[in-house]
Amino acid sequence: MHVYNVTRRDGALSSITVADVDGRTASFSIDGGEAGSVLTHTPGLSDAWRREAWAFANIMLATEFETSSRPVQI
């Protein structure tokens, strides 16, 4: 799994999209520095895959916030 896209609104992170090698994707809103609700995903994904993608997105966001050299707007 990898980060496919990150969207910013007014300089703050607003959504994150993760994907796997099979082309499955899921996009999540960013709320309070964490991945929040599912915005969109590849049709027919299992709940388990969406949970894994959500967890991965949160790990990537936490890593970004911890290693950011400038203050993060949340």
C-alpha cells in the first residue's frame, strides 16, 4: 500500500488517497490530523481492506506531522 495523493485546502491537508499494487484505492477526509470518513473508494472493496487502508492513511499522516519541519495546520 502507498500514498497515492494528498489534497490541500488553504494550505492545510484536507484528504489523503491510498492505493495498493492491484489498483484499489480509498480516499479519506482529514479531520483533526487523522484520516476520517471515507470520501470514495474502488467499488466492491471489503470492509477489511477499507479498515487496512484507513489505518495505513493514519500512520502516514502521523509520520508526516511528526517529521514536518513547519507547524501543521489542522
